[in-house]
Amino acid sequence: MKIEQIQLISATVPILKEHGVLLTKHFYNRMFTHHPELKNMFNMGNQQSGKQQTALAMAVLAYAENIANPSVLMPVIDHIGHKHVSLDIRPEHYQIVGEHLIASIKEVLGEAASPAILDAWTAAYQQLAAVMSGNEAGLYEKKAAQLHGWTGWRPFIVREKIVESAEITSFHLYPADAGHTMIHIPGQYISVRTFIPEINLYQARQYSISSTPNVDYYRISVKREKGAALDTNGLISNHLHDAVGLGDVINLTAPAGEFKLDADLATPVVLISGGVGLTPMISMLQNLVAKDYSFPITWLHGCRNREVHAFKAQLDEIVNTCDYVEQTVFYDSATELDKQEGIKEGFLDLKSLDVISSNPGANYYVCGPAAFIRKQYSDLIAMGVEKESIMFEEFGPALIQMN
């Protein structure tokens, strides 16, 4: 990009701060009007809630603020890249997005969108699209080259469907071609795509892999959503519970995501989960136990009560048989029986525990609702944990900015 164009992009930062979401809402409406088929690719639940528009506005703003040195955004670009690859996003999709983004800037800003500004944003978008699609091309190549790896959507058959709690059910998914699965790294997710009759669209969602790494199948553990006014995200989860049975076929992409155990991990590990956020953690824990991990492992979990506590029996057995694994559980409402078993009542509170001093140099993995992640992250920082030692997984569009 030319220096003059970089200066023009920087000058639009105040406008993006004030009108960014208005711009992205206009963009999505415009794009879906011209390309309704893309509704099968985008998460319409996040469109309905406004999360996707907000996430895109934040991303555009971050790019404009760092236009002089976009390399600082590579961690974010890589995070988005994993999500895009899991949804089978290809270079041609960037062309469509670019066309409607530039048109939206012109239509929303009106006279303020001078030809020079539009030319600058066109150059900026082309630069960003080249970086992102190039990064994603590398991710696709790695998946294709990996043992039993693949790219794009692949059909899988539901072989087992197991109730784990009052809300969470596990699905064991085997390749329809009777082949092998790419071994995932504990913590990663897969995208699941299925047709939803209520909205007459195909929809894809990411679910953490809750099984231990293997070449035969993947397990996902899905929470049923409740409430009178479910958004589209709830429809997907409930569709899996109610309409997908044994022998049914759903499509998956290969494992993706950066929330994962390091291959050379050699520190104490603290797993901190809230609600269904335990799904990637169970894969992490079982994998570490299978390796007879030589450092202490601590699992801290919070949920509403015993009825919704998935994998409780399996976790209790691991703790009882592995002297290097400890767990502390918090229930919002704890019965006398719960308390006799050592379960604490209330919201998971790190400050009430001796977890930091007991695990010097530990790596911390946090997963759960956004408010849960923010609370645990801020408590860990306040207690002296370096941010580089904290990894977290946010379900949905990236809205949490703490690293």
C-alpha cells in the first residue's frame, strides 16, 4: 500500500469506532441479499444475536488501527484462519466479501467516502485477503498432508449416542467411508454441518472433541438449549439431540483450533471449566492420564448442580485412581450429599483455593461462557499468573480481548 493510502485508512479509525457495527450490519444484509446461498455457510444464530456483526466491526477496526504494521495481527489472523478452514472458506469467498464490504463503506459513509478513501480501503482489503487466504492455504496443506487428514466436508455416521447429564449428550462419529480419522490434538474442535428444516438452511457449528485422540472416531458432547425463544444456535444443538439418531449421516471438517495441549508440555496443568466448557478438558485430561503425565494435574469445574454435571463418574474414577490428579467442583446449588463429597457451593472462585502456590509454573486452560472466562482470567492475572501461561477457548465469534 502507498503511504497516502495508509494515512487515509488511519484517518477512518474514529468513524469505525462510532459506526463500525452499523457498517457491518449493512454489509451482511447487502451480501446476503445478493448471495442468499451464503446463509448456508454463515452462522445465522450469530447473525441474529448481532455477535457476528460486532466481531467483524472489531476486526475491521483492529486492522485499521494497525494498518501501518499489520503483522502484529498475525495471532488473530491465525485464530480466524483455523475457524475459516473448519468452515471450508476458500479464496473465492474473499472476493465476494470484498465486493460487498467496499460497496457498504460507500453506501454507509456517503459523501465522506471519497474515491481516494474507497481506493485505499480496496487496497487494504486486498492486502488483508491475500494474507488471510495465504495463511489458510497453509493450514489446508497441513491437513491434507497429515496422516488420515482431509480438507472440506466429509460424511460421518452416528454410531453411538450417550446421555452424559440432564443436558449434555455425546455423539460418537465414525467415517462413512470406513476409513480412519485424523488424530486431533486435545482441545481442538470439529465443525458439524447438517440441514435445519426450521430455517430451511444448512448450518455448521463447531464442537470441541471430547474423546481421546484416536484414528477410529470423534466424540462431541452437545448441550441441549432451553428457553421459549431459542436463537438459531440453540436450534442446531437441539436438532442433534432430537432429530439425529443412530445411523444418521452428518458432515465434518478435520480438527482445527489453537486451544490445545502443547506437544512438549512439561509443567503442572490446571484445567478450569464452566458448564459445557468441560468438553475439551475431558479430552485433555484423559490424554494426559493415558501418557502417565509426570506433573500434577488440577481440574476446577463449576456448574449448576449434579444433574447437569457431565462425565462426573468418569472424572471421579480418574481422581480416585491417579494420585497426581486433583479436582475441585463448585455447584451453584449444592445438596448435603454434594457437600459431603467435598463439592463447594457457589460460583467457581479461584481466590478461595490454593491453586497458584500449589502449582508453580503451571499452564492454565480455561473454557466456558464468556463471563466465566473473563472472571477466571482476571483472577489468575490478579494472583500473579503470567498471561502467556493462560489459554482460553471462547465458543462463538471472538469477542473476548484479553491477550
